[in-house]
Amino acid sequence: MTLKLHRLYSALLTSIFATSLAACGGGGGSGGGHDDPVNPEVVAYEIGSVNQNFYKNSLYCNRSTEEKADKLCGLRIYQVMVEAFSNGDDSINYGIGYGTSDHKGDIQGIINRLDYIKDLGVNAIWLTPVFQSALLTDHTTELDASGYYGEDYFKIDPHFGDENTLRTLVEEAHKRGIYIFLDGVFGHFKDTIQRISPDGHVVNQTKDCKDIPASALCADYNVPGSTGTQDFFRDVAVYYVKNYKIDGWRLDQAYQVPVESWNDFSSAVENTSATVSYSLDGERVNPLGYMVGEIWRSNAEMTEKGYGTERLPGLKSNFNFNVRYAITQALAVEESGNHSHTGTVIRTQLQDNEKAFPSFAMPNNFLGNHDLVRFGDLIQRAKKLNAIKDEKYWNRYMLAHMTTAVLSGPMTVYYGDEWGQEVPNFDVKKDEMGYYDDHVSRVNGKFSGFSEEQKGLMEVFTLLMEYRSKLKSLYMGSMTDIKTDDVLFSIRKDYEDESVYFFMNVREDKTADIKLDTAVTGGAGEPLYDLTACEELPAEGNAFPILLEPLTAILLGNQDAYSKVCDD
């Protein structure tokens, strides 16, 4: 029988998990201990109605019932930084790179860790770029190891493996029911680029672009009378679907590519995927054809440069950067130190998404990636900046995972976040190799030797992934605001007859004493279940009692939700 979430959840709330990060091998700004515990103020809530029309639920995963929507919105993606994640072949590694790893990662290392990844409950892997950046005989640089400035899009970097190694990875992942996404860098490249595709299309290039190193060029999509660049990268996009049966692309700095080109690439990938098939966990399927953009900008720019419009759509999915920042503001601090520590900051950003994005949008929710500071280090930074008094590291990490898991749409977790990784001795930005904010999280993967706290968080994460795999209300349900303010973030998620309620107390100094009227959950006589305990939550009179201590949360569900996750 699967361990129930309540056992793991309860364990994380005991005093052993409130010890300082330094006590469990961490570093940073915890200072070796916590301030004296505060006496939390009790805030009473009597909730007799919900804000039914606060969220319009116009986005794709909230409204579509198409079969592919189920697969796309249900993605649980695990991101790996190829050059850092795991060393499977010690004879080919870069041994140089950005961040704090030993830079010996390769594709064989990922193959070796597929069972570990599968056991987490995720169903897809995103690899950072594997295109050739340098030959084994070349002088190599940190930039080469990152993969983000390739020189031959149709060859595999020999420091990571070869064509057969990539093909083996895809096949072995598919056997385990795991999709594979590659990282498409279609806007910039190394100045030694192989400019001609196997189909004879020639990429146009320019140095007239921003934020690239001197040894790099940008793709020029706007040469009058030429479609060379668009044709070239269309060739790249479909080449790996045809020849390796990959399931789609993560798209680096997607704002460098015109929206109309994304429309063309998306159609080409979908059409090509329809002509290819493979066995996924024993079932014959076509490649998924998922494409997700990185547009690290405002919602308005994300729409303009990524999603496009109903008339001219571009990418259907982009990473949900601004909700990520809202979650870090609520539970820790942003990299800049900005913070809010309210539920309202999350609600406001979710509503802004709905206002800004077209109805076909599928925002991909995430907590961290290779360009961001680890959430664990942001918790420590908050303590260092006196933005929080009581660190409660494991509680905050758990709440961040729970929040990401209950939002509709595909989601991504960066390797190490599943067990609460932080970078030792890093709690504020350091301007030295390995410790810049934009690459400090590129660390070695860890697959054994976990502390009790780390194992506990990883088990919670795994259970959340199991719940997402079983409850469509979590990954593609409509969303209703129940009560959100300085203390609470709470929502109801509905899909057909299935309803899940999420209540989170984001404060370290408040206890939320909630009375949830039975009228909100279907009326008197309709049971409500604590999904974290897999047991019925008895009503007291006409209300369900919910007591949330500081920095805790609970998942509740109706009979339909309960039967799907608890009747095993």
C-alpha cells in the first residue's frame, strides 16, 4: 500500500524538521539555529461562500476536454542540467562549466538514473541542450559546457555522448512511460555554426542582438526575401522527432524568434509527430509534440512574443515565471529580496495571467530552474535579510511544492528540488565563479545518502505527483477562490464531479482557525475528506473545522476525489 500523504506531511511538521539547515548538512544564512518560536495569533475565519467569479478559468487546461489536453496538462516534467546532473562516462566529460558541480554530467548518466526519476512520479524529462558545442579535441569553455551556444544542431555533443546514446535514452525513458523533451536554442548560436541543414537550408545570422557573448551570433529571421532561418530551424525541430522520436521542445529565449515562426514550428512538430509512433510503457503512441517557451518577461511581453493571439497563435505553453515569483514572495524571497508573505500575492498573479493570456494558453508552473537560485537558498536569504524570523525550511519547501502541484497546467521540477536541495555556503549573491545567482543551482545530482528531512520531503513530493496523476481537478480543473488574504491562500479545483480544496497558511506568526460551511462543499450531508490523512473530516454542526498552524496546508476532497487517491 502506498504511504499516505498525511504520514509524510505530519512528519515534516514535527520538531525534528524545524531544526536549522546547518544541522542537516546545509549552509547559508541560517546562522546555526532559529529565533525563539513566536506565539502565533489565532485568526478566525467563518467561510460561508466562495468568490465564484474571481477566476475566469478561460485558460486551456481549465476548459478543454480533448484527449491531448489531458496529456499536455498532466505533464510532470523533471529538468536536468546535462553537464552537471550525473556522470555515466568519465572519458568524455567537460570538467569545466558554470556553477558548483564537477561538470562531468552526460547522457549515459541520465540513463543510469531513469529508475530514480521514474520513482519520483514524474512522467517527462527535459534535457538542457545536447547539440555539439565543441569536439573532444577542442579547447573548451564554460559556455560550451552549458550547451546554449551550439555549433552543429544535427550532431550530439561528444562530451555528452553520441547519437546512439541519445537514442538509447529516449527508448529507455519511453519503456518507463517517460516522455523526453530537448532544449531548442533557435535564436542564438556559436560563431562557428554549421549553417546548412541536411535539407540544404541556410541559417541567416547577425551580431545585432543583445545579451550574448562575443563568440556568439543571433539568428536573423527577417532577411528580406529569405526564409532560410525559419526553414533551417524547422528542419531542426522535426529532425529529432523523426530520427529520435522525442516528444517536443523546451525553447530557450523564445522572444528571439518571431511569433509567426513559432506557429510554423509548432505545426511542423505536430504534423511530424502524427507520422511517427513508438511504444510508451507498452502502449503504441505518437510523440506528444509539446513545445514550451522561456520568456522571462512580463505577462504582456509573454503574450506578445510567445503566445500570440487567437488569430495568430504562437506557442501554446510558456513557463509561468511570474507565478513562480509570487510563490517565492509568499514563502521566501525573490532573488532580489522582494517579498510579500501573503496569500494575496499568489492570487493576484494568477488573476493577471487570466487577463493577459489568450484562452489557448497552457502556462507551465515551476519553482526553479538552472538560471534561478534554489528555493532553499531563497529561504535562507529571507532569513539573512530579516524578511522572516522562523525559517522552518522544510515547511516552506513543502508548501511551495504543494502550491505548484495544485495549479492547473503542465508543471516542471528542477532536479534536487524534490528533496529540498540548497547550495552550501550560499545565501546571498557572490560574484565569483560558481556562485552567481544565474547559475549557482547547477550542482551535481544526488541520488542516495539523504537525511531524514530530505527523504521526508521527497516522499511528500512523490505523493503529490501521484495525486496529480490521479486527480484531473488538480492539473486541469477550474479554479475558484475560497478565501485569500494576508494569511490564507485557498482555492477549490473542480473537474466534472471531482472537487479538491487547498488551504495554505503562508504566515509564520498566525494560526488560521477556519470554519468552512457545508453549503460551500455541497450542502449538509455531503461528506468532505482530508486527503492528507485519507479519512473523513467530520462536520461540527453546519461547518467543517480546519485548524492550520503557521506554515502548514491541507488538501481536502469530496467523495469522488477521495475514492481516486485513497481507495487502494
